[in-house]
Amino acid sequence: MGDIGTYYGLLRRVHEILRPQRYLEIGVHRGHSLALVRPGTHTVGVDPEPMVEDPPDNAVIVPAASDDFFASPELFGLLGGPVDLAFVDGLHLYEQALRDVANVERHSSPDGVILIHDCLPIDAETSTREQTSMIWSGDVWKVVVALRRHRQDLTVTTVDVEPTGLAIVSGLDPDNTVLFDRHTEIVDELHDLAFEDLQAAGRSTMLNVVRADWRTVKPLLTNSRDESP
């Protein structure tokens, strides 16, 4: 089914395995990841400035900020039901990505899966809060730290795929309000956490990193329908 050494490769494999009925993508940019969606999947992509020239026939592109999308019943209604798979790749700031994850979970099916891009930073330069390099992951990695600290009921694993990792979140609970109720507290707690702290603690330990091996990754997709190795 193809290599999963890159985040595109892993995203493609997840679509092939889960075959989600409804897929939500936060941050579509030029639509490269949207192109991986299967024809039978109802897809909604959200981006304040989308640059998708030829979206898939089964995709609706919503030109809006993610907060506005979730706040609008009319816009969110475009999905037509609970989210089975979501890919969070919007603003590269942890507080916004955490809010996106919280909003997605609230509208997900219980066996849904959330993928979060840019959770395995390369170095201090590419993980700053302002983009100063071609590859830029921002400080999205802090979302994994937040989830592992404050939502231990979730399964949160970071897969070491090029270039900056992809986190898989499963075991979702749409009724859990911790990320909403404690959002400000969690954001404040992680404010001063720096790349150097991540290095000192160990990326594998703090972010629960696994290598890009399908035998390791597949069990993380709890509603997998494929029995192949």
C-alpha cells in the first residue's frame, strides 16, 4: 500500500485502511493532502485562504478560520454528521491547534481518529512561533504534551514520519469537556515550555514517539478494517 515514511504516505495509508465516511481537514493550503481522500469519503476542507485549484469532486472547501467554522452550524453542517477522520494542519501555534483538536473531538464519532501534523520538531529554529525557515512546524508539538498530561483517557502517539511527524489520537470522547474547561490553564502551563526542554526530557518520552513501521502504527487506528499485515 505504499511507503509510510512521509506524512503524506501515512495519511494515504490511513485513508485506505479506515475508509472514513466523513473526513475533515483543517488547513488545506494547496490541497495536496486532500488529493489523498478516497472517492467515497464526504470531505470538508477548512482554510481562511485556500489555494486549491482543482479540489476532488467529493470535497467542499470552506474559506474560513477554523474557529468560525466550528461556531457556525450552517458551515459545520456541511459535513452532514460526526467526523470519522480529521487532519489538523492549520495555524502552527499550539493554543490554536489544541482548540482545533477539542472542537474536532466534540463533533467526532466515538471511534473516530484525529491526525495532527508537525508534532515532531526538527530543531529550535523550525519550531519557533514565527516562521523563519522553509520547513516550519511551529510549537504544535505542545499539543501532544497537553493531551498526554490532561487527557490520559486518549491514546496519543507521534509517528516519526518526514519531515516533522504526525500524531495519531484515538479513543475519542465527544462528551469530554476538559480541553474546553481548562483551555486557558493548559495554554498557560505550556507557555514557557521550549524546544530545549523537549530535548532534555527526550522527544521519544515526552511525545510518545514510534517509528514509521506499519505493524506498530496499525493498532493505533482502533477502527481498522484491513486485516493485512
